[in-house]
Amino acid sequence: MPKPSLRDNILDAGLKAMFRTGYHGTSVRDVSAAAGAPIGSFTNHFRSKEAFASEVLERYFDQVRGLVAQALDDASLTPRARLRRYLEIITGRLEADGFARGCLIGDLSLEASGSSELLRAQLNAIFAEWRVPFATCIRAAQASGEIAGDFDAGELAEFLLASWQGAMLRMKVERSPAALERFKKIAFQTVFKEPS
């Protein structure tokens, strides 16, 4: 009888480790130990730490896709309310982690994009995909008159995601929701305000 694969355990342990110690601070030995897997099992499943990080990142982005859909596909809310709902969902998750853990996509963008072309290209593709549902939602808000049409919806989506990532970085430093709340307040009273 073949041994069960430890691949999922290793990926789950890697996700936790990268949140805790970052890409460069996460060792194959520590991930393997946390997963209850021999190092040989890691090397059987992943050709390198970089390839492993790429799969961890994809696993994490799958979770993010689910959260985006939960908020932005909610037809019971107006498009503008859906944007706010996404930020509230994320704020709740960050609060549950004591405001100590932000977004792995943002973390790896800072840490690994300068040392790994594979991860840099993957992160670039993630941001390109990530902005699409936000741009669609913003475009719908503009069409319904909820948000002014002064700016291109795609540009506003980029602004929202980039600024939110910055707010999460400050949140982690301060261990407080202040930066998140400040961003939401200012964004929804300026670029995402309802036209008068």
C-alpha cells in the first residue's frame, strides 16, 4: 500500500511559516518538521524552495479569490457597498490574527520580487488578475452613479489594491487597525464617494 502524500501538509506548513518568518526566513527543514514530513518528502514534491513558494502563493491566492467573490459577487449589495464589504471582510480576518499578519501577496512582493524572477512574474500576474473583479465592480458603481466616473475603473482598482496593501503594512507595524480604518474613511470620502 503506497504511503499517503504529505504534499498538502507541507504546503499548509509553508503558508504558516512564510507568514511568520517570510520567504527568506523560511527553511525547508522548518517546513518539513512542521508538516511532520521528512526532508526527502519535500524534495520529492518540490524541485526548489522557489518552486515551493510559488505553489504556496497560488494556494494563498485561491483563498483570496474566494474572499473577493464572497464580497464582490454579492448581488444583494450595491457595487459601492460590495467594495466596502471586501475591505470589512479582510479587516475582520486581520483582526482575528491580532493585526500581526497582513497579506502574503504584499509580503512576498516586498521580500521576494527582487531575488526571484519566478515569484516576481507570478506576483505581477496575480495583481493583474486581482484587479479585474474590482475594476468590474467599480465600473458598475460608476454606471449606476454611485461613484464618479472621473477616473478609469481599472486605474481605481489598481489604486484600491495598492493603497490597501500599504495600509496593511502600516497595520502590521502598529499592530492596530488605525491605518486600515484611515484608508477606508478617506477612500470612501474621496475617490469612492457618492457623487453629490
